[in-house]
Amino acid sequence: MKIIALHSDFIEYKAVKEAIKNPPAADKELHKVEDCLVVFTAIEKQDEGHEDTVAKNAASEIKKIAGQVKADTVVIYPWVHLSSNPSSPGSAQSVLKLLNEKLKKEFKTVEQSPFGWYKQFEIKVKGHPLAELSREIKTVDVEDAKEDQEESQALKAEKKLVSHWHILDMNGTLHDISINDDKIKGFDFAGRKNLEKFTRYEMAKVRVAKEEPPHVKIMRDLELVDYEPGTDPGHFRYYPKGRLVKSLLEDLITKEVIDYGGMEVETPIMYDYEHPSLKAYLNRFPARQYSIQTPNKKVFLRFAACFGQFLMANHATISYKNLPMRLYELTRYSFRVEQRGELTGLRRLRAFSMPDCHAFCQDLEQAKQEMHARFDLAERIHSKIGFKLPDDFEFAIRTTKEFYNENKPHIMSLIEKWGKPALVEMWDEKFFYYNMKYEWNFVDALDKASALTTDQVDTENAKNYDITYIDTEGKAQNPLILHFSPGAVERIIYAMLEKIYMESQNNSKVPMLPIWLSPAQVRIIPVSEKQRDYAINLSEKFNNVRVDVDDRDEKLGKKIMQAGTEWVPRIVVIGDREVQDGTLTVTLRETGEKKQMSISELQNNIDEAMESRPFKALSLPKLLSKRPVFVG
């Protein structure tokens, strides 16, 4: 069975002509239903004999969708054109009857358009990201069927994991904390509201999102990123502006990692499910995988760069003189089958670009030194992106009791470097492949937290993959492996947009991207057609600046307003006076100030904002009259 669910302002329909022999009687009057979830349905040949199961699964899916869009009225609209292999009319009517019965137990109002009739209809679909969804309903009971994604042993273990929660302060005191009567006991969070939000979120371990986070509307309004309805949930399309922003972030991160000493490699995105080393690691990582049956074998899509880099290290000849050895890949893409209720914009998704850098170290002491170097690397990356450290993040340590007790000076050195108290999650025993990791977590406008930077001490995989180095005595030894990432690029964009939103709400800051990431850094607006050629000629005089020209036949006020809604940081209006004296009247978005500048002064203003960060040319036509509208 196939369905398309459309969250609609209204649907109007009426039966016009019989489409099958002896269809059920139908009212031929115009019928209108307002503020509803319209579900177009096609029952298929393979559904025959499974009518009850298909109806049950369809009802469950429709309930989920209605819950997401907050609809309490459902209209079932039989539409055979969704399928090239429709069922018999009798089987279809059986499914629809059962479906209606099940839905009426869940919803205030359930209606169905006539079955077996050609109908005329008019529908107005709401414009939000979840307003148009398609689903394929299975003929097996979803409660009993094996899930399409594989669940690792670590993920199963995580469900039974007992965590002991603490706050580690700057004095080295470990405060035991607990939640009683919805209040966190054991630590005074005065002046640390964000840490309290983060702690509450982590201790609850509830990842399901009940409402849309603000960054989703922003990413669509700016024509950066959007949902892709033609694929699996949690995968996104990037419009030209969004691809530009994403690629600049990728370039900055990659340059910083290479400058630190990372050796950039490239590895496959899919791996053999039965490879012994890969399978062992797969079961030690708490994630759900996409699995695929190829003509030759069953494979899984990688969730990080670990697999390829570890297999590469296995074949390498490594001396102690080469350590720490740093392998790096920006995976485009990594895949994790996050649960549907947890998928929320760019915060949690199923395909993402993960900068992943592994350091192979001689021993724990070298690993500790390397972790500090990578901590500094993360600070450079996030500061250059535009985050304020440590204010924009909350710090977390996740560790076994044994590692904490034996290495508290190292953990405290990280806390001191960070500069404020941290949440500590402690386990009685090691459940995963690491015995300690740290995280930098961003808390968003809905008080949800997401880890960006992380580094982990892996004690298992060198042995599992038979990765060795030759020590000073000529003997083969297994190194320790550190897993570092400054965060998935998509999640960095999410955090940046959420930060901008919260600052605009709380501090009356004008929302804008950092100038180095702004798709258009300077917009030149001629007052009339007379200044058009001058404006275009002026746009050519800048070096490594993304300049566009609003040459459209629109009123000046509308052009200026649109530049504001696009968050253009520098707006230059060209009238007769500017043409005559060669000066520029430049509006600075962050302050609203209008300044008289020369071309060289505006060039310097942009250069200072770039501060040696990556530059890419504008990836859209320079003239706004030549641009398509992707959203709206």
C-alpha cells in the first residue's frame, strides 16, 4: 500500500462518474473538509491476503504523521494512480473499511471520499516542511517484523546502561547529582542555567523532538537547506547558498586539521558485514546501520571514517617514530539510522558529513598529550567559525570509574583548559570500545543538546584490526587510538543558526551569518535603471568578495528589504550622487549604521572579517534578475 499524506487547509471534492462497475453509492454534492490531514491511498496487489495487517500498519503510520503535524481530522482519499499494480476493488474496499474503523478510534473526525468514482477535487496544502509526506506500508506486522536497520550489541547494551551523574567543578570536587521532584539535587546551578539545561537533558535521555526547532524555518527562509521528500527521512537537499556555506565550513575544518598534522585520505562508504574486524567494531558502537544486499554480499553503510582508516592502518608499516600518526577524512557521507521521532532538521539526521581524525599513539601518556593538542585544534576551528568559547558550549566527560580514578589529573587538566564546570557521566564498567571521551555540547532554543566536538580513548580497535607499530626494541605493539571530530558539518550549521536565533530573541542582536560565511557579502542596489551599468561595473572592482547586484525592476524599498531578509551584511545603494562623486553609502547590517566608504575601504572591511578564512566565489548568478526562487 502506498500513501501520500498532505497537511491541508482544506480539500473539496465531489463524485462525478463511475470508475468501476457497480461502485458503492456516492453523494454527488460538493463536500469540503477544513484543516485536515488528507491521505491519498492506493492498495496494491501484494496487499491482498494481508488486509488487516496493511490496515493496521497504515493506521499506525497515519497516527504518527498526524501527531507530527498536530492534525485531528483525517480524510482518506482512495487514489489508485499512486500504484502501477493496484489490488482488486474488493480487496481495496476491505482495507479501507478496516482502516476507517481503526482511525475512528484515534481521531475526532475521519472521512473518506467515494471509492470507485472519478472525482474532481481542489486542495490547499499547508507550506511547512512536514506538510507533504509519502510512505509505503508493509504487508508484514511492523511490531513483529525484523527492522530494516541493524542494531549493534553496544546499542542494546546502552539501553541497560546504568549511569552515575556528577558535576565536576573547577576545584576538582565531584558533586553527585540526581533528579527529585523535577529538581536537580547535589549542585548549585546559580549562574549556570545552560549547564543545568544540558544536565537535565542528558539525565532524561529523551531524544524525541515534539516541535520544530527554529533553525528549520531559518534554513529554508535563507534558501540554504531543505527536506528532501524523495528519499529516506533525515536526508537533505542543499541549495546553492547552502552548499556554499557547507563547503566553506568543510574547507576551514580540513585546512585546520591538515595544519595540525592530519594526513587526508579517502575511504569507501560501504563495508562487508561479515568481515571479522569490522563486525567486532560494529557491535561496539551505539548506532543503527543501513544494511544493503549487493550482488555479492551483505554490506553496511559507514557511520564514521573509522572502518576505512583502520583497514588502511592495518596494511601500513608503522614505527614508533611515526607516532602519533594522524589519519583524517571528511566523510561525505556517514550514515546512522536515527529513529524517526528523533529526526529534527540538521540536529539529528541520517546522512551527514563527518570530519573524522584518528591519532594512533604509543601509550596513554602520549594519548593524553595528543588529546590536549586536539582540544586546542577544536578551539581554533570553532573560534574561526564564529562560536564564542566556552560560552556557546557545555562540557561533558563520559568515563568508567576506573579510568576516572586513575587519570583524574588528566581529566582536571581538560576542565581547567575549558574554564568552567562539566557534566560527568560515569559507568561501573566499560560498555563501549572507549573508556573515556569528552564532548562539547550545544544547547538549542528548545533546550535540546547536541554534541559537536568529541575525542575518545579507544582501547580495543588496534587489537581487533591487528594494527601494530614497531617499538624501540623492534617488537610489534598495538597503539591506542584517539577518535576526534569537531562535529558533523550539518550539526555545526544547526548550532550556528540556533545561536543566531537565540541571540536575536534575547539580546536584540540583528540576525546574520558571519561575514566569511555569508553567501552574498556585498549587495549593490542601483536606485534606478540609470545606475544599473555603473553598479555592475562597480561589482567587478572587488577582489575575493562575493558581490551581487539587485538589477530587478522593483522599488528601492523592496530591494533593501529583501537584502535584509537574506541577511546580506553589507548593502550599497547607488544613486546619482554616488555615481558622480565615486563614494559608496554602505549599510552595516550588525549595527544598522550607514557609512561613507571608498571601494578600498569596503574591500578592507571584508578582508578584516575574513581573517585568512577560506573564500569561494558566489555560486549564483551575480544579477538577481537571473536567479530562480528555490523556496517560496
